[in-house]
Amino acid sequence: MDTNKKPHQCPECGLHYEDKAIAKQCEAFCKEHNACSLDITRYSVENKQKPHQV
Ligand SMILES: [Zn+2]
């Protein structure tokens, strides 16, 4: 069982996600489209750390 609190990294774009399922979605999307989905990257740790939100 992998239940530690370390964020999961998408190996394609390098963004980190607290939710492993979302990280997997990102990876799948990145591989298929060669780009990130904004609907997915909005959940990334990097995005959450931004001081302002869209
Ligand atoms: Zn990605």
C-alpha cells in the first residue's frame, strides 16, 4: 500500500499531485496529447501554491 503523503509526479510534465488518481490522469493525458490539460493541472501542487487563482 502506498499511502504516504508525498505528492505523485507526472513523469511527462513533471507536475505534482496529492491525488495519485489525478497524477495518473495527467500522465495519460500528457502522453496522448503531448500537452497538459488545464482541467487537470489546476489540481497540481504547483498550481495550488500560486498566490493568485484564476
Ligand atoms: Zn502531466
